[in-house]
Amino acid sequence: MSAIGLINDFSQGMVLNYIWIAFFLIAFVVALVRLIFFGDVDVFTEIMNSTYASAKTGFEISLGLTGVLSLWLGVMKIGERGGMVTLFSRAVAPLFTRLFPDIPKNHPAYGSMLMNISANMLGLDNAATPFGLKAMQELQEINPKTGEASNPMIMFLVLNASGLTLIPVTIMVYRAQMGAANPADVFIPIMIATFAATLVGMIAVCLKQHINIFNKAIMGFLLAMAGIIGGTIVLFQSMPQEQINIVSGLAANIFLFTIIVLFIVKALRRKINIFDAFIDGAKEGFKTAVTIIPFLIAILVGIGVFRASGAMDFLMEGLRDLVAMTGFDTRWVDGMPTALMKPLSGSGARGMMIDAMQTFGADSFAGRLSAVFQGATDTTFYIVAVYYGAVNIKNSRYTVPYALLADLAGIIAAIFVTYLFFG
């Protein structure tokens, strides 16, 4: 196959297929090396055990999502029938009509995407996923090619993969548990790194889809986000860790329950049967959770095999030697397992972060850098597998490379700001 043909395949959605295959082939080669040259007779057993464990984990995650999906898709159905989602759609129309020009005016997908992005910014993963899946279902309804990702889907997933989060409470809690002197000292670096990832991802997709980034609505949004991030930094910078946890948790829960109440009140005014609406939405949530299972198992098994083979360890050692040859400081390499794992697995990256803090210390350069990596981006392959799997998208087009570009921007920014603040 020619180089042009390979590029075309890559851009036409084969990237996830190639990566999944690569997990297994690389794992097999590394395992053979460990067996033949290092006498590791347990490596293939560990790999096979990881496939069983990963498949079980994938099913358990999907099962755990069933209740949450049923709850929030039930709430969304109330908002949809009551007209609240339409109001949200109108509120974000000036921005979203520019970022998503292929979506009809006042389409309910606008409201679902807004809810998803808002929940992500507040660090509410359990709420963000149902909203995101609802948005994907609505985008699929207007997708002219049902098996291929549309431009709005790609923009939406890249924004998700960039992982913009205003309040990384979970990371600060882990740092506190690991004995950090000031668990919140990574707060500002994370804010800067995640904003850089979102900015690069949005601009890259805008350029690819020929969207004018200098439009007043888009520029206004970027300036507003910079203002919100700056204001949040100023607000939380002077707070002790316990107060940050209380304030951020309270704000997030007030936000969510206010949304539920607004949906119910609006539906009451329209005199619809609210309970029936909730049940109908909850049924959709159950069906969606079942649909996700094979896609999630596939990606988690691939990741598990790659990890169990030791390929990740070989990768880190090679990177360290390469950096050492250039004469640059190699301290940042110790945090890279978190960065490399984050696009693949959120729980895996969290484990890498905790391992770095245990090995080097919570307040070490590697410990802090791994925390910034954890907050800088999101789980790209998980998002792609779950969101596209929920609507049976087979051809992801250029979603993965552009989402990984946003991840790369977040990684580079994380390294830069960690040296700036803690170097």
C-alpha cells in the first residue's frame, strides 16, 4: 500500500483499529523477548489473566453505569418534554452554531452538549457521561452517514477528550491522602494545562472543518473561559484544602439539583406527565448501557494486554535513555506513565499517579507532575469507544488523531508549568 493510501486510511477512521491491533502485536513481541532473553515464564500467564480481568472490569463499569445513565437520561427526558433543553439550546446557540454549523438551529443536542461540558468542567464524571451519550444519540439522528462520525460529533468528542476541568477536587484529595504538604499546590498548573489542551483541540478542529475561529462568539467564549479560569484560580488560591473540597463539592451539587428542579418546574408548567417522561428516559439509559458493553470490553482488554506485557515499562526506559542522550533533565520522564496511560484508561492513569507519589513522594517533582498530567486531559480512547459505540459509529474519521493532538498539548503544557511552578 502506498504512503498516500496509508494516510487516507488513517484519516478515514482506521486509527482506532490499528491502535487496538498494535496493543496485541506489541504485547506479544515484548512478552516473547521477556520469555526468551530474560526467562520470564509468567509473562504470558499475566497477559491472559489481564484479558479476563479487563473483560470483567469492562462489564462491571457498564453495569455500574446503568443506574446513573437511567437516572440522568430520565431527567433529560423530563427536560426535553418540558422544554428546558430547548431553552438551554437557545442560550448557547450564538457559540454552538459557529462551532457546530451542521446542527439545525435550536436542536436539543445543543442543550445536551452544554450539560455534558458543564458537568465535565465541574468534575462530575457520573453526570457528564449520560449527558454526553444523550448528545451523541441526538447528533446521530441528524447524521447523514449513520456509520460515520459527523463533523459535530468529532468537535464534541475532541472537546471532551481535552478534559477541561475547573475544579480537580479528586486529584487534590489523592494528594492529601498521600501526605502532600499542600495538596492544592497543583491546582493552578492543572488549570493552565487543561485550558491549553482544550484551546489546541478546538482550534485544530475549527481549522480542519473550516470554521472561523476569529468569529466574535468563539473569541468571546475563549476570553470568557480565560476569565472564569482566572477568577477560579484567584478564588481558590487563598483557601485551605478542606475549604476547597467543601466549597467545590457544594457548588457542584447545588448546580446539579438546581438543574433537576428547573426541569421539573418547567415540565409542570407544560402539564406533562413527569413520571412517565422519567421512565421513558430511564429505559433509554438501560439500553445505552447494554450497547456500550462490547465496545468498552474491547478497548480495556487491549490496554490490559499492553500493560501486562511490560511494554509500558520498556517504553519508559527507552524514553529516559533518549532524553538523557540529549542532555536534558530527565525528571519529567518519571511522570510520563500517567500521561501515556491517561488517554487509554482513567483508572489506569490514576493508578500510575498514585504509584508515582508512592515511589517518589507526593511533593516530589514526579509526584506533582503526575498529578498535573492526570488533570490536564481526559481518557480519549475510553470516550471514543463509549460514545461512538453507543450510536454504532464504525468510522471515527479524524477524531482520534485530533483528540490526541489536544492530549499532546496538555502534556507539553503540564511539563512546562510543572517546571515553572516546582522546577
